[in-house]
Amino acid sequence: MQQKNTNLNDDPRFSAATALLEKLKADLQAVEKQIEENLSTLSAASEARRNRIEEQAHAMLAGQPDAALNASAETARIRADIEAAQLKRPALHRAIELQRHFVEQLRGELHAKICRDLAPKHIGLVREVAKRLIDLDAALMAEHDLRDEIFHGTGLHGLTPMMVGNLGLLRDEYSLTASYLIECVKNGFLKKSELPEHLRGRVPSQEPAPTPTVQKRQADPDGWLHATA
């Protein structure tokens, strides 16, 4: 069976939407830089404007009667560029906001589809984990009972206990293994009838069993996602 795609960037709509978002961000950075550079140029020119009469007089003596006027025209051009950029900046901020919202909407839509597509595989994996836990528990119980048999027959311990972490045994209804299987039933991965009989009382009666849920995803302001119930 072909592996379902889980990379959002392989979807042309998402790829195009994120590319546009990045372009808008780059355009905003360029506008911010343009404003900063023009303001710096304008600030440097302000000192020269204070002496415009003197400059104009010297320009006339040098045979360049329009030099100061040309400088004034350049200043006006810079001011016009700054004004245009300052009008463009809030528009870019709004465009980025709208595009980011669209990207996150699309992310949620595609994420939900991926989860729906892969839910059967997830259910199968969880059921496989449950089956192997039950098989493992049978072997752990046999090892545990063998050591108990020796102790009850001799009054002494002799064999090295080889338990697996804190899994516990299914005979203990509050062990980690038992709790895992109970959660499987509560979340619809197993039927109540598939539990060992002594654990079924810990599962509230609910017919039909719930379908395994897909967690909703929310985006943090920095773009990372976290799960919500």
C-alpha cells in the first residue's frame, strides 16, 4: 500500500500559499529598509538645507544657478518615496495578516484530511500495541508465577526477578498495562469485550464505543502547532 503523504508542502495549494506569505514578508522588509534609508538620507540633507541661501549664492558664482534647486527637488523626491512607502507598509501588514489566516485555515483543512486518511493505520498500530502487551503480560505472568512457586515451595528466593520497568501485570487492574488497555477501550480502539474480564468493570458502559478521535490543531503566533482536546 502506498504511504499517505504527510508533508503539507507537497500540496500545491499550501506550497503556493506559504510562498506568497513569505514574499509578502520579504516585501515588507524591503519597504521598512527603504523607509529607514530614505529617512537617513533626508536627515543628512537637513544640515545642507539650513545653508541653502549660501549654497545658492556660491552656485550662482560658479555658474550653476539651479544646483540648490536640483537639491531641493531631490529632497522632495525622497519625501515622496517615504510617503509612498509609509502608505504601502500598513497595506502589507494587512495582506500578511490575511494570508497568514488563509495559510492556517488551509493547514487545518489538510491536517484534518491527513489524520482522516491515516486514522485506520493508527487504529491498527494501537491494536497491535495492545495485542503485544497482552502477549507480553502472559510471559511476564509466567515468569512471576515461576518465582512465586519456588518461594512457596522452599521459603527462599533464588531466581533473579526480570520485570519490565513499571508495566505491572494485567491481574492488577491499576497497573500501567491495564490502564493502557482501558484507555484503548475508552477511546474506541478496542471493544470492551476484548478486555480481560476483570478489567471490564473499570470501563463505563457506552454503546456504541466511541470512534477514535483526531485531535484538533491550533497554531501558536510563531507558527508552531499544538494539540487541543
